[in-house]
Amino acid sequence: MFDIGFSELMVIGIVALLVIGPERLPKVARTLGHLLGRAQRYVNDVKSDINREIQLDELKKLQSQVTDSARELESSVRKEYDAARSVVEAPLQSAVSELESATQDVAVTPVASEPPAKPAA
């Protein structure tokens, strides 16, 4: 980020010692260290928040993909079920209609009743 070498730090330190003075320099350095620490924590918090938002967005995308896949699977299973049901129901309905028509034919056509045969003695 900043390209500061050791010699440049020494120059900054000497200027600070001359401007601030030897009595207040430790207090100013401590305060500056605390401020830098707070700034680093703030930057780390912002980075972690951004990472959480990115992960949340990825999870939402994954959830929508899984939901779409589940819907597709449900529709394909429903189509297969309907196809199998129609294959089974068609012959069954024709058999039921044949039985009903046969039952109606038998009920409509009177059967001649003959007296039962007497056994030979």
C-alpha cells in the first residue's frame, strides 16, 4: 500500500521528536497506535461483512437452483405418474364398461326357466 522504508521511518521519527518534543512523544505514539488498531479492526469488520454478504448471495443462488431442480423433478414425476395411470386406467375402464354392458344384456334378456328335471326313480 505505502512504500515506506526504514530510512524514511527514521526521518519521520526525528521530525516528530523535534516537533512534538520528548515528553509528549510516547503519549502521541500510544494514541496513534490505538487509532491505527481501531482503523485495522474497522477494515477487518467491513471485510468480514462483505464476505458474509457474498456468501449469503451464493447461498440464495444455490437455494434457488435446488428449488428449481425440485420443481423440475416433481413435474417429471407427475408426468410419469399420469402416463402410467392412463395406461392402467384405459384397459380397466374398457373392461368395466364391457362388464356393465354384459350385465345389462343379461338383465334385459329373459331367461326361459324350465322346471328342474325330476330324478329318475
